[in-house]
Amino acid sequence: MGRTVICDDTKEVCFSYEEYLKSKHWQRFRLKALKQHGKHCMLCGEDNIPFFHVHHLTYDNIGHELMEDVVVLCPLCHSIVHIEGFDIKAALKRSVRTAKPIRPKKKKTPEEIQKRKEYRERERVRIGNKKKKLKKQKNIAKKAVKVI
Ligand SMILES: [Zn+2]
Ligand SMILES: [Zn+2]
């Protein structure tokens, strides 16, 4: 970006893109974008990282960006986008609109799988017992009706 930018709301004047990224306007917009798009990488779904990048899809509206002009990315996807010139617009056409992440399947540890299994078994027994109890109550109720 070789042109001077005057931020719409803060009226800051920036002479380079680096300077612009430090502007109050951008910092504010960045936080807004993170809030609106959600704290997850819109490409890979990563949401368990301390810092997200807000990437410009277009530099046309610098200083007065629209929410659709930016996407939230993890540092890795961001570097891929810049280094490989990845066609992020095509890839994001769906997810930008809904802002829904494509969640990567996290690998579960054997303990987690075991815990889950035990939980399911407990739930099965619990629900089974409840059903039995209900049936019993129903039968008692039926008998009671007959007696009357
Ligand atoms: Zn990512
Ligand atoms: Zn970028």
C-alpha cells in the first residue's frame, strides 16, 4: 500500500500499511471483526490459540473497512494465504456468510475415549433404570385402574 490513509472515524493519517496496522482505527476495527466473525480461523477452524490475525480480503476500503472486507485467520493459514496466494475468497464464500468454522476433528486421547465410553454406559444404565421405573409405575397405575 503506497498511499496515505486517513481513517474515517479517528482521522488518523497513516503513510504506510505498517503504520495503519498500528492505528487506533484498525485496532478498534480488528476487535470488532474478532467479535463479529468469532475467534476461530475461518479457514481451518482453529480456535485454541491466543492470537488471531485479521486479514484484508481487499485493500480498497482501508480506513473504512466493511466487515466483509476482512477474515479471521490463524497465523499459519494467514501465512499460507500470503505466501501461496491461496484463493481465500473462493474458499470462504460459504463460511464468511455464515461465519461458521470448519472444525478440525481433534484427536482424542485413549483416556478421553475411555471416559466417554464410561459416561455413555452410565447414561445408558441411568436411562434404562428410569424407563423400568416408569414402566413399573405405569403397570401399577393400570392395575389400580382395574381394581377401581
Ligand atoms: Zn487456520
Ligand atoms: Zn493478511
